[in-house]
Amino acid sequence: MPSTKSNTLPFYKSVRFKLTLFYSVLVYLFTVFFVLAINLSINNYFESLPDRPANLPPRFQNIQIEPDQQHLFREIRLADLKEVQRRSLIALVPLALISFGTGYVMSGVFLRPVKKLQSHFDTLDEKELGFQVDVTTDDEFGQLTTSFNELSKRLKNSFDLQTRFIQDASHEIKTPLTIIKTNLEVIADDKKIAKDTQLTSIMADVVGSVDRLKDLTNQLLDLSRDKKIKSETVLCSEYLKEVIENVIKNSNLEKTNVKYEIGKDLSFSVDQNLLSVAIGNIILNASKYGRTKSGDLKLKVVAKEVEGEEIQLEFSDAGPGIQKDAISNLFDRFYTVDSSRSRTVSGYGLGLAICKQIVEAHKGEISAENVKTCGAKFVIRLPIRHNKEN
Amino acid sequence: MRILIVDDEQSIVRPLKIAFENRAFAVDTALDGQSGFELANISNYDCIVLDLNLPKYDGIEVAKKLRANGVTSPILMLTARDLKRNVWEGFESGADDYLTKPFDLKELMLRVDALIRRNSKTLDTVVEIGKLKINFSKQVVTVGSEVIILNNKEYGILEYLTKNRGRVISSEELLEHVWDSEIDSFTQTVRTNIKTLRQKVDNDKKLIINYRGKGYAIN
């Protein structure tokens, strides 16, 4: 199943929304309360006044008004008051928008360090490990950023240690292998030895063994290396055809026939080198175990897009299929179907384990199944990554 | 032709020296970066086989320093470390080719041959001058239909003169490119070997010309 979608959070779920809501509701309620309270107290005040206002401006002082009309003053004052109240209530509407708006802006500023951290987390895969983020605030977010920086440093250190270990191990193993191989080759080169056919074939066997040790060492080191992928977008049909043709040519695979069913415009974003190793291993595996009774290797390669979320690659052969009890262990390291490890079929059981590592480094999945008609089918599912702009 | 092999493993250096000497190369060796650098600075090697992992100076440093000092000998780097980063660093520091260990001996020798061929006046693997025919890849010399047996030094002189045809080569230069560092520079061995070489392939002295006071050249 495809993993991490792009990190779009619906606004109503975000902390920003909650903060904005909290702030604006608080401000709003307070203001509403304040307005209502003022209105109420003014109301009470006006109600409590006598009909004829005591503080009329001087020029109205001498106006004579009939007692039974003095209630008109009151009514005019109350009408004016109602108008003020109406206007203040109407003002509450734009107030809601203003408080929400300022709340939104403020919470955005407040949450900026979080957004920055998040974007750095996202790019950690592609950028150099050990990336440090500037600590800009003195608060909990600043502390969080500092913790992130420490974690980032630790990750880089452990990655560097591992790389160094692998390189050292590689050197320690390859040096004696080189000594053996070079000395043997010089001996085999000697005219006296070259004349003796028995000795020559003995030397050839020994040198061949050293070469196999070399291949095994490379595979083991490959397996223990962390797979950091560098993705490029390629056209599926071109890429797959090229990779498969190369495998067939370089490994001298005979009696091979490949059928392709690939969408013409289908493309994906993958680490070309690593994925070619994975595909190569699947093809070599098929060549070893997936041939028909007459020794033909009939491959079908399918590439299609599934629901806009994944690219699915299928590699099927027309061979005897996979033994039932082998399917669950197929991608384990050193697992070979021929458990006696006899050398009728060469291999150390690492090829498919390497495939799995590479596919998983692309955040994809690999599986194998038996096809009903006949043969085995290997399926690689890769999520469609929406590349961020670098 | 004369090459320098720099590797800290005596067990690798020794068989390589034997293998190249069997093919009429003169071989000098060094077990650390500093000696390697010093040797390459003094003598003009036709090729330098340089391991990356060396004590004192590592291969990258040696290559950089040599190029900075104007040494133009082709450099083939050997290493057990095969990270892309190391490969790029190797080329950037001035290497011309790169092989990872463990390598095929035959491949190493073919690559050294190729680097030397690149540098020489002729890219041909077979050269014919009059009746004389030299097959460099098979190391067979014939005059007409007759195969001539030359010792390593005679072959080395003939090869060097032919690959630098058009120039007059001094005795010192021949000494530098056909003999290894064990030789005493005041020796008569160049003259002796030219004499025996002429006896075998150039009896009428028309092929190898001696320019008095300057050196020798192929006509």
C-alpha cells in the first residue's frame, strides 16, 4: 500500500485553526459581553431618568411642554438609544471577521517555527543527513528545534559509522582476495604451468573460486549498505527495455524471449542504478528457476498505473512456478530453494533479498506469486511520488 | 617501457612486477606514497599503477602532487574502495584509469598497454618498417618471415625507439625507459644492447641510426 501522502492537512484539523478559533472566540465573546453590558447599563440609566431630562441644553430650557406630552422626550431618548444599540450590534458582525482575521494572522506567526521544522523533516530524506535548522525562538518550539538538530546529528553519525565500517570491511576482505588472485594468475601465466593442461585447469578452478568470493563479498556489502536513493524520472518502456536487454546481454542469457506490455506514456521517478540491480536480480532468478522444460526463458513484463497512486511492475515467467513453502521465505537473506546448497544452480540466496531492500528504499513493495496457468510472477509496487520543487 | 607500481602490499607488488617483467617491462616499485611520489618525480615512467590506500601519502595525494609538479605519466588507480565518490575523487586528482580490487591481471595489463599506447606516437598494435614487423600486443618481432628472438632489453629498446619514431632518443632516455632503477647510470649496457639488437634486426645499420653525441632513432 502506498505510504506517506503529501502532507496536506485539512484546515479544520490544524492547530492553527484551533488557535485562531480560540483567540477569536475569546475576543469576540469578551467584546459581545462588553457591548451587551454597556447597553444594559445605559438602558437602565435611561429608564431611571425622569421624563423631563434635567440637563437640557440652555436654549431648550424655556420650552413649554404639556405634562401629558412629556413622555415624548422619553420615547425620543429611548428611540435614539435603540438606534445606538442597533448600530453597536451590527458592528459585532465585522468585529467577528476582524477578530478571526487577526487571530489567524497571529497564530500563523506563532506557529511559523513549527512549519519550518516540518518542512525540514520532509526534506531529510533527500538532503544531506545531519542538516541543522536555525533556532529562532526562545520557547518550546525552540527547544523542539534543538532536539531535532541533535537527532539529525546522531542519525548522520550512525550512518557515517556504518558506511565507514562497510568500507573498512570491504577493504580488509578484498585485499587478501586480491593477493590470492593476482599471485595465482601470475603462476598460471608461467610458461611451464601453461603447458600442463591439468595444472592449468586446477589454476582456473581456484581463480574461479576467488572470483566467486569476490562476487559474494560485493553482494554482502551491497546488502549491508544503507540504500539512499537518488530519484530521476524516466519513461517506463525505454528504461525497462534497456535494463532487461542489458542483463540478458551481460549475463549471456540464452534462449530468452521477452514480451512487454507497458503504457506508452507511463513514467516513474526511481533511482535508475539501484532499480536496475533489483530488476536484474529478478531476471537472473527467472533464468535460474523459471525456465520451461525445454530450457526456454519466456518473460512477460507488464507496467501499469494503479488508481493514480502506484506504478505496478510485473515480471512473469513460464517455468515451473515457486514451491508453496518457499513463497513466504523467498526474499529472506541466503534463502535458496535448493537447501542443500549444492552448486547445480549457482547463487547465495542474496539476489532477492537485495531486490526487497531496493524496492523498500523506494517506499514500495515486492511480492511473488504463482500464476494459475503456469509460472511465477514477481510484482513490484512503487508509490507515485509527487516531487517537491528543490 | 618502464612502469612504477605503488602498493603497500608486498604480496601484490611482487607478482605484478614478475608479470610485467615477463612482458619486457622495466618495473620499479614503492610501498608507500612518499617513496612513490619521489620515484615518479625523478624518473619519467611510461605508466604509474597507484593504489589508493597507502601509508604516508594516500594515492589521491600522490596523484595531485605529481600533476602539480608537471608529471604527465598516465596513472592507473587501484583500490578496494569502490564508492562512486572515491572513483570521482580519483579521476579529479589526475588519474587516467581506475580498477577495483580484486582485478583480473590480464585486464590490468591491457589497460596499462592502452594508456601507454595513448601516449605514444603510434596507436598501432602492429608496426611495419620495411621488412621488420613488430606486433606489440603479441610481442613478436619478425624480419620478413623469420621470427627474431630478442631479450627483454633489446625488445624494450626497439619498442621505445619505434613508439617514439621521429625523435632522437639519447642513451640516458633509453636507460630511463627500458631499465629499472637498479641500474647503474654509468653503464655501457645501452651500447651493448643496441649492438646486439642491430646484429639481429638491422645488420646493414639502415634502420637504427646513431646520431653521434645525440642518440639513436629509427629511420
